[in-house]
Amino acid sequence: MVERERLSARDCRSTIYFRFHAFGLVFIHPWVETPNPEPHTGTSMVFLAIDYDLDAWNGPRKSPFYLRRGPQSMIGIMPGLCHDSSQPWPLQALEISSSSGMITHMNPHAPPDPWNGCLRQIHLDFHNSPWIDDLLCDFDATALARRFKAAHVNSVIVFAKCVHGMGYYPSKIVDPHPALSGRDFTGEMIEALHREGIRAPIYTIMGWEENLAQRHPDWLQICEDGSFAQNAFGSDGKAAQPGRFRWLNFLHPDFQDYFEAHLHEVLDRYPCDGLFLDMLVMHPKADWSDHAIAFREKHGLMGRDALTHARYEAAAQAAFADKFTPIIQAKAPQASIFYNAENRLFVDGSLGALARAGQQTHFEIESLPSGMWSYHHFPRVARNLHTRKPWLGMTGRFQKMWGDFGGIKPVPALEYECFRAQAMGGANSVGDQLGPRGTLDEGAYRLIGEVFEQVAAAESFYEGCVPCPQVAIVCPHHPECDEHASTLVEEAMVRLCEEHHYDAALVNDLDEPGEYELLILGEGTPVSSAFQEKITAFVQNGGKLLAVGDSVFQSDGRGWGPFANLRCEGESAFAPAYWRARPDWHEALGTDDRVVYPRGLRIQAPENLEILVDRVAPYFQRSDLKFCSHFQAPPRKEPLGEPAVLRGEGWIHFADLLFTDYRQSANLAASRAFGAAMDSLIGPPATGRGLKSTVRMYPLRRGNDLHLTLLHYLPERKADGADIVAERLGFGGQILRLPPHIRKVIFEPTGEAVTPDNGRLPLPCEEGRLLIRLPNFFRVEYDIS
């Protein structure tokens, strides 16, 4: 007899367990044993690991059994993978390609740690003008190292060369700072840090070096108009400041010879834990110097358009990294390597930050929320990178920006920034700048120490965990699109998933959507024909799709793939317009008319598709001649006859710009419509339903357990253009809703065990962060007797 209970949201995210009470296997409908799977073109078959007692197994051990769920879905059991059932199963899931038959890990263990467990880093900037005349007059490397250790820091970036081109060690290649007086700052720091057991990666730079810019104007990047490339804006991201850095062409062979000699010198002098190689960046209007043109001609990249520039920058970065990574690895094989540039990411996975990923050990996400990045930046970049390679989040202790001497942020702000990176599976790096006389800001290290102590205490909770996102968001960026507009769309998609507690990853056209339950395709996202085929196969194989606006239409207005029966007839005549939800769709929207602000699309759809929301026109489009009251005219009585939201087989499509609307106006109707669509397609989130939208929830998987982090911090607009987190918010009175099979919840680090009441767990009156472990969340048991 088989007692069967489905306990997990998705087969491919679960481990299935059999309890054997007799020899052999028994399968009961709807699970049907088939001796061999039939290949399905474009389909992956999921193999899930089975835990069973080797002595109880009396069947064959060489070929797998297959359990067919449906025409496109198979689950296989590999008898050859027997192990002692008293030990935890070492794999979470396996995948077999239907085309090649090769088995690969679908959800592997976390990749190797390039930091050797040193997850609390200080990025210690040390950029000093040659006009500073008392450099390091109060410097004591031993005292600094001890202060770092007291602040729970276990990795510190040490400078060899800065943006001024000043060297901080006795060099025959780099110009030492004129006030250095022969002192070896780099060596003293590394030695003192190592004595305290603190890791000491080395910083150097190749994009901005002012002394080289003065001495070698022939090494500079040249803009199209023949001017030297310079950074255009100051630290506020708006007004230009004097003293703007000029950009070096890192492709110039003479510069590369200089940089290679400098690199050899550093690697020969010091034990190297890692290298942070800064500013591997091409100016957006450059480079049209002679050597850059030669590189462009060689690679066929002579166009002046944005797409060609993105391809040129990616090729240039890859060429530089291809040359220098082997040099580093030959002399320091255990060193971490990171090339710092903008973490620009595109729907085309061959462009941007991923182009150089193969030549570095990890990603670092530079994102100082109070600087030019904002609190919207980090989650969208982290969700694109956190499933690909080891990574760390880099924030700062500053009130504003790098080099903000004397600026310091509140403790809750740094908590939120560090806890958020840790909760998503990353390490932490906090930016600071050593004062020119060689002393630290003591208040900054009281701040950092208080936060890093909490980060360190939680590391055992996160050790061995891996991400388990349920939803995939397609990255909307493309070099030929309006980057500001696509950024708003991306931020809104991420924010709405977080507010509704659906865990998400951002993907591109090279990723496999089949690893996720639902795909989100925002407005303005260009989808290549190859990616269209992937998405079409994903929907045909049971995946769900939430799509918005023009992303599902080709240039002639015809829909592609699942949307082939739709036609786009241009933009709606009205903006703003109104939504009127059909009464039988979802209670979240109600049936009142709700305004939607941006101009949407006019969609022609066949009658067999279900209209979920009708578009209602205002009495007239407001103009200088026709207007009513203070804003848009009120809605008419009858619908316009244009669908606003449609549902087909496995998909929901919004004709209006859902995500743009939410990011520009925080439209409550947009949020409710998003939640209703997600619930209709895949049901409520596995955990978190009913929590306040201000609570951020981050699930990670370790074995069969789900590790949940709940963060409750609220950035406030306390200054013009800057959000500040000044207080922790509490969890008291909120209910965490869990799947009914969860019998025990453990609060960490106390180990307190609580039994939910029919899936309802009242949260304690804590503030800021909760760490919760759900044992056997992914365990699906079959009792066979």
C-alpha cells in the first residue's frame, strides 16, 4: 500500500523519499513505471534523488526506472546511486537532457568559496592626491589589523596603486606617492593582517590613473568628437565636478606592457590572497583611439550604435581578462580574481558583466544605496548574479558616496544592506577609506563591528545553503533600448516579486527557463527568435508565463509562440485609462474602475481567449480644449471593447504597462493585478502569504530544509534624492503562513522549536531580522508497505 502526499510546490525542487517495508518497488496510479523514456525534443527530464536502504533493495542497479507524470514530464530513479539511508542524500536533483542523454546536476551544491570562508570584508580605499604631504605619518599597521579583528573583519582590501596612479610600495614600475618616503604600505598591511588571520586581497587599477593620463595622453580613450574621455558627473550623479578622471585605453599595447610589469612586481613581492582589478571600463562615447580602431576593425565592430559599443566593450574586457587571468593564476593559483566594471546585464547573455565572468572567480556587486545606486539597484543585480558564481555585495559605511570622509550611516541601514546580501547567499564587503595619515574613523568601526558581529553569528545558519528561486524574471535591458525605461521595468518586477513574497532570479536568453515554475516578461523586452522558441517550449511543457505589453509581439504586430493568435493594433487612444476586472476573476481587484496611467496597447484577440480585465475609456482625452476637474476625465459606463488583461493556456498578458506604472506611480491597482495574476498562474507563494509587503523574505535550501530570512527595514526618503534606513521595524502581530505539512519551525540562533497551528505561525516581537529553519520542507515521503 502506498500512502502518498504531495508536500512541495514543485517536483523539480523536491527530494522524494521511499520508506521500504518489503523487497521491491510498488507503483500506484498516477505514477506508471516505463522501462525507457521516449525522447521529447526540447524537453528536459528531471531525475530526483531517492533515499532508500541498500539492504532493502532487491532490484537492478544499473539502469534507471522512470515514472511518467504526463506526456512531457518524467521522473527517474537511479538505482546505481544507492547509499546509506542514515546519511543525508548528497545531491538535491539531477537533470538528463532529452537530446544528449547526459545527466547533469540540476541544483548543485554551492560553488567553491573564493574567499576561504572570509565573508566579512572591508574594501579599504586609499586614493591620495600627490598634493597630500603627510601621508601615513600616524600609520601603525599592527594597530589597524587589531582594530579590524575587533570589528569582526576577516578580509581587507589592501592598496598597491590608486586612481591618482600613486603606488604604495617601493616600485620600479609605478610612481610611488611622493610622501611615501620609501615606506612599504602594501607589504606592512599584508603582513599585519596575516598575523591576525585576516585575508588581504590586493587592489590595483587600470582605467583611471591621473599621472599616466598626464604623461601618456596617447594612452587615453578618445571620444567620437576627438576629445579625451572623462567621467561626466560628480558623486551626486548629476552635477559635473572639477577634477574629473580621464579614462585610459586598457587595450593599448604599451599600457598593457606597463600593467603586466606592475602585476608581476606585485605578485613577486607579496603573498596574494586575491586581486581586485578596478575600472575595466570603456567610456560610453569611446574608444576611437588608433589602437581601439584597430581592435574594432579586427572584430568587425566599427558601428557607432549602442549595440556595437556594448559588443566592443564586452570583447575588449574579455580580451584583457583572457590575457591577465592566466598570468595571475600562474603565480598565485589560489588567489581570487575580480575585474571591476559596471555590472550591466542584458537579455542578450553574451553582453555585459557575464562576458568576462569566465576569467574571474566571483562577482562583486558595488551598490552604495546612499550613493548613486539607490536601494532599488542591489536586489535586481544580485538576483541576476546570485545563482551563477560566488558573489559578494559591496555597500559602504558612508553617509553618501566613496570618499565621503566623516560621513557615516545609521546602524539599521548597514544591517539591512549586509543582512540582505547574506540572506541571498552572498558575502559582504563594506567600503571605507583610510585617512591619508593612516588612521581609521573609530565611529565607522563601531558601526561596522556591531553589524559584522551579527553577520558572523548567522554564518552557520547560511553555511551550505543554495538559492531555490521559484520565478524567473527576464532581464529587460538591451543596448538599443532606453536604459532608464528598462531599469524602471526591472526594478518594478523585482520589487513586486519581493512585496508579494515570490522568490525570483533574473535570467537572460542563454539560461534555461525550465528550471523555474513561472517566467515574467516585462514590457519593452526584446525577445530573439531563439529565445522565443525556448519560452514557447517552456509554456508547452507546463511552465507559466506572465507577459506585459509589446514583449510578445513581433515588429509587424503579430504575436509569437503562445501569443500567435494575438495582434497588436498600436497604442491605446487614451492615457490614463481604466481597468474594470471581470467579477469572476480575482477578489484582489474587485469590480470598481481603477486608473492605469501609462498608455497601453490595443490588442485584438480571438473569442476563445478569456478576458480578465476590460479597458474602460475616460469620457475624453484631456486637452486644452476638453478637460474635467484636476486630472483625467472619469470613466465611461461601458467598456471600450479592448482587453486590458487576457488569459490563455498557461499565460496571462497585460496590454497596459504594468511594471512601468508601478515603478512610476506605485499604483495599488498594478500591485493587486500582479498578485492576482501570479496567484492565478501558480498559486500563492509557498511561504510568506499574508506578511506585510514591507517584509522581505529570502529562502535558501540546505538539504531538505528551507532556511528563511525575514528582514523588516524600510528605506525612507529623508533627503532629496536619497533614501535612509534609520530604524528597525518589528514582526509582532504578523502571521507566517506555511504549507500544512510543516510540523516544526525552528527559530535561530536560539534553537527554539515551535509548532505551527494549521500552517499559521505567529511571529515573535523581534525587530529587523528573523532567521527561521523549516525542517524537511522539501521532503516528500512515500510510505510503501
